[in-house]
Amino acid sequence: MSTSLTASEITPYRGRFAPSPTGPLHAGSLVAALASFLDAKRAGGAWVLRIDDIDPPRAVAGSVGQITEALSAHGLHWDGAVRYQSQSSDAYHRALQQLAETGTLFRCRCTRSTLSDQGTCGQRCEQHAISDEEPHSLRVNFDSAQLAGFADRFQGMQPVTPEKTVTDFIVRRRDGLFAYQLAAAVDDAQPHFTHIVRGADLLDSTHRQRWLMQLLGQTSPCYGHIAVIRDIDGNKLSKQNGAPALDLARTADNLRDCLTHLCQPAPPKSARENDEILDFAIAHWTLHP
Ligand code: GLU
């Protein structure tokens, strides 16, 4: 009988679920939470809850409480204290300084009307001197030829092609707030996390975040992107599209629906409690490219 361990069994696995506090959890976010939870628990690893609260204008009061309540109600208990990106500003500042030293950072004065169709700088701002006083964002040049592709655990090989990437992107916004790509790259790199499991709508972001990690000399975690839930019009279920909050009176059914979406075997009907459903799901968790 073979006693060899798989890579995930010997790696000190650290995974996370990282919602933005923009409203209550909906079915789409529960799928991401559940997939990352099952993957971590199957590997005997830690599952951390990180609140991505770096965008105060978009934050909705009370949503952190709603999110933690909904996770707990579904039996998705995180390890350790909740982490908040708003407490990592120093690390993001340091990362910006480090990026400046790599020569890839530039000031951009573009507004919506002067951006390119891809959302990149549309007026060669890099070649102009932009003073501290003039409103500007900070962008990073993205040289896709210098970034290797990666093997997504669930989606297969993800090459970096010019069509899939952009020539530059924002790391600090015009309003002075840190951009999601920067914060995610700083916080997701190893050793913070070894494995990231999240929705496939973020695949393009993953190239940007891996690029930033490379510039910052950090090791990328392993990525696995899962299919997102779409509404009947084909749009990703999201708070912006008005996805309804999860009904906490039917948590076991919510878990079963998510497992169906994730193509996992159905727990036996006799499993009524959330813990029984989750134990079954952990024992049977498998996702292939
Ligand atoms: N806060 C982001 C979101 O909710 C994080 C996504 C991620 O990197 O997992 O979309």
C-alpha cells in the first residue's frame, strides 16, 4: 500500500476567504467561501477570514457583522482573528516605495475620458513631469513578456498573453486609496497564504497580482479559480447586480446548492446538520482542471 503524501498534505496550507464589506453574503460569495474552506480543511490547513476594507466609499455599514454572522450560521468557522486590510497601510506604502525603486511605477493624470479602451493610461503620462499638487494616480507598467504563466489547479494552464493582459494598471488611486491589485498582491503572497481559491472572474487580476509579487520579490501562492454563479442574463451574481442576501433560515440547503454548483457529490439525505454536510464535503472534496 502506498503511504506517499500529496503535495497539499505536506505543505503547511494557509488559505483565505477575502470578502469586501460591501453588503451581506449572497449565493455567489458563499460558493467562494465554501470552496476555499473545503480546500483548506481537506489539506488539514488553516482558513483565514480577511476583510478587504480598503475602499471606504464602497463599504456598507454593518456588512462585516452580516458576513461573519452568515459564515458562522453555515458552520464556516475561520481560524484565528479576522484580518482587516485597513490595518496593513504601512505594508502597502512600503510596497509602493519598493515598486518605485524597480522603475516600473509612474504618475498618471488620466481621468475616465482620457483612459484607453482597456483602462490603461491614454496619454503617455509616464513621459511628463507630474507634480505632487496635480491630482494623479500611480500606475505600474506591466511587461507581460517578463511574466511566466501559471498552472491553475482547477482551470489548467494560464499563459500570459498580451491579449489577456494590460500594459499598465493602477496601484494607488487618484483619491489616494490603495488599489485592490496592490493590496491583494501584498497580502496574498507567501508566507501569508499558500493557496488562493476564488472565483474565475478574478483570473485576469491574478496575472496582475503575480506581476506585482514578482516585482516585489515575493513568492506567489498556488491559485485555483472556480466557476462563478451567473444570473439568467449571464452576469456574475454580485452585490452590484442586486444578488439577494442568503436566507439564514435554510443554511443546510444553501450548502447543498453550493456543493451542486461546485460539482461535488451530494451529501446523504440523512446529513441534516451543517457540520455533517461539511464533514462529508471535506472528505469528498476534489476539483480537477
Ligand atoms: N475583496 C475581493 C472581492 O470580494 C477579493 C477577491 C479575492 O481576491 O479573493 O472581490
